[in-house]
Amino acid sequence: MNTSLPAVMKRGLPRKRLLAMALLLSVLPAHAMPPPPPEPPLLRHAGMTVTVKLIQARNGTVFSITELCKISGKIPVYADEGIAASIHAREIGGCRMSRNRQHLRVSVLGAKAMTKKGDTYATAYVGVVAPDAIKLCSICGLQPLADSRAEVRVSGRPKSLSFSLDPNPVSMLNTKPTLWLEAEVEMVD
């Protein structure tokens, strides 16, 4: 049964009842996203070196591989199980990418965490957002032109940790020509 509000009001549903329903709906609990976890205790800083490459393909064939940058910087090492560390990663700057005569900033973030069990957790992210990027939904951030990330957990506390980042397939599908970022990360305590 589909009826419009004016039709319901004509049939005699009192205005007071409609106002009461509107008031009741306005006080129902909202299903909002919880705030991010607080920053965990900082143990020290570690060095992170990232080599970022831009890969471009057309019709399923790679036609360009360009090294965008090799940058180094300091990242936080937290006392955490890894959940808050990825949210509180620190950016190291200095990487740029040229596209359509524009110089775009490539975000490079990383963090490390030491768990109570003696494991090491590491997270890294690289991404670039175009100036004309759009939001995919009302609470989503801007759609990146290309981004890659990785989360690694190893037993023990190695002095050096190396890993590659995985490209985001959703951002790859939304660009013409197809492009993605590959990155090699090395973290040294």
C-alpha cells in the first residue's frame, strides 16, 4: 500500500500523530561511525624508505613504468596490537607525480607497532588523489586516482623489515588509461 503524506492527512490521520511520529523518529539512536581509537603509546621512531613506481596500461598491456620517487623519513613505533597504529600512521613527504600537466602530491604513510606478545606489526600506504576527484558516497573520502597499501605482522622484533604494497583494484578500474602504484618499503629500527 503506497500512499502519499497528503493522502494520509486527507483520510483523517491527525497532525498531532504525524508530529509525534516525526519526533519519535528524530530521537531514535543514530548509527554513526565510532571515533578512531586514541593514539597508542609512542615507543620511538624508526626509519622508512619507500620506492614508488607508477605503472600505466592500455588494453591489458603495460606501456609505461616510471619511478616517481625514493624517499626516506621517520615513522612512529607504537606499543599496540596494530589496530590504532594503522590509523595513526605518519606521512613522509617529498613524492610528486605529473599527470595532465599537473603536479600531484603522492601521500606516503607508515607506522610500526610492537605487540605485548612480541610480534611486530607494520603498515604502509601510498596514494594520489586527482584535483577533480569525486566522493563515492556521502561519508566516503575522495576516490584516489591510484593507491596501494599493506599490513604485515611478523613474529619477533626484526631490526629491518621489507615488503611490497598491494594496489587497490577499485582505483585501477576507475582510471583511463589504467594506472596503479607499486611500492617497495623498508623499515629499519
